[in-house]
Amino acid sequence: MGDIDEALERADFEAFTREPPKGLKARINFLLGQLKTTKAVAQEIGVSQRSVERYRTGERKHPPKDIAGRIETAVRARWQPKVRGRRRKQAATQTGITVETRARFGYTAPIGTTDDGRMRRLTVHLPAAYAARLFDAQQQDATDQQMRDIVAEGLQEVYFKDGGRRATGLEVSLTDIDYFDVSY
């Protein structure tokens, strides 16, 4: 998973209106409600069916860290899908997304201007059209580079070109991401 994909996942989790179940038994019972059988839950989290039954009854209370992480990931992926879906739809059609990053921005510009890339810290609100493209790319399993290109294009148009009022002919690339965060 790349920087941008992880940032979108974090933004999804921020959309929760209620916290997901915290206890192991509660998480396993939630997954059972979603997946219907202990066998399906076992396949999802990569353990035996008997282990799932032990977690459910409380016979086993402390799974290894990697299994606990897989349980948490499985729960979060299924927790409040309608809430997350509404927030994404609103961002993609109305409100847009806010991108905060510290990255190296490289430029291709007309002769006589500098094209040396440099580290910049930016917080920019991108319109809904870029949010929609980014969500679509994520759903189609786009590479991290393809998603970076969408973000770079959005930053190019909104921040560097100021909606077409300056820097005509400028092409921006996004590389060496130090951190990347998205909110909507």
C-alpha cells in the first residue's frame, strides 16, 4: 500500500460516528455477524476455525500481535460502511478533500525559469473532481504513482497555477513524500 492509499484509509476511519468494538470477543462476534460463519472469519483473519471459537467463548483472550492486527483491520474495513460511503460521496460531489503533505515537488517549466525540485510543506483544498478521481483510482487498484499523479495535477492547478491565473505551461511532479495526509 502506498502513501496516498494509506492516507485515504486513515481519512475513512476518521469518518466513524461510533468507535468499532474494542474487546476481542466483541470484535469476533461483530465479524461473525458480518461473515456469518466461524469458518469465514477464520479464513479472513488467517487462523483455524477452532481458534475463532476459542476467541469467541473467551477461552483464548490474547491473540498474537499479528493476528490481533488482522482482526482489527477486518473489523475496521466492515465498520460503518454507509457512514464512510456517504462521506466519500459528499467529498467526491460537493466538498472536495484537503491534502496536507511535505514532499519534493519537481517542475517542468518554460525556458528561463527554474526546474529544480525542492521540499515544500503544503496544505491545499482540492475540488470535488480531484477527490472523485482519487477515490475511483483507489477502487480500481491504481498504483501509488498513478494516485500521486492525480494529486500532483490537483496541486498544480489549484496551488501552483492558481486556477489558471499564473504559471501557464508549468508541469508539476510529486516525489519523495515525507508525509501525506488527507481529510474530507
